[in-house]
Amino acid sequence: MKKFALGDVVNSDKGRRGVVRAAYRSKEGQQFYAVEKDGAMDYLEEERLTLAPRVELAA
């Protein structure tokens, strides 16, 4: 089961923040995600990502 959904904002283990644009499995069954950051795509294993905290803005 996927840990993240399309559109989720995530942080990588290297401190980069991006948006999940695709989710797929390798031939070995490992879960990967395509994460967009400033127009560039990173392809990362699920273990290297954490959900970014949501910031609530005052009205």
C-alpha cells in the first residue's frame, strides 16, 4: 500500500521539499515516488520520504 498520495507535500532525507507527482513499484516490488521540486523531478524510495507538516494560515 502506498504511504503518500499524488499531490502530497513531502520532505526527502536530504532536506528537500517537493510534491508527489507519480507513484510506482520497481520490478522487485519496492515503492518509488516521483517528487517535483522547482520543475525538476527526483525519483526516491518510500523510506527516504516523510510527509511535510501542513501549515495552517490565519484568515
